[in-house]
Amino acid sequence: MSEYQQYLQERDKIDFFIQKGFTIKSVTETLNGSFVDFVNEQTEEKERVTLHVATAEGRKYFSVMILKQQKGA
């Protein structure tokens, strides 16, 4: 799979979680990429999901999503 195709999959997963009401709670950077922790605080169980983002473009994308989240957009 090309890096661009991998980025598209990562972007779609990030968008999916955000559309489902999840917010980004934390990010852990490693040499193998980033692990983004999402939390859905709208549910009683406070559902948690961790997504591995390996591409540079994917990391840029979730960074933009964090900034939008902080601005309340």
C-alpha cells in the first residue's frame, strides 16, 4: 500500500471518530508513529479508542484536528 493510501485510511478513521462524538485526549509519539487516544465523553462508559497514526501527513492532520478542538470549531 502506498503511503498516500495509508494516509487516506488514517484520515478517514480520525474523521469517523470525531463524527461519532469522540475528542482527542492525548497523543503519544514514538519512533513508529503516534498513538492518538480518543474519548467519547457523551456516553456513560466514556468509551476510549487508541489509533496508531504512522504517516507524517496523518500526524499533521490530527494536529489540525486538535487545534480545531481547542478553538471549539
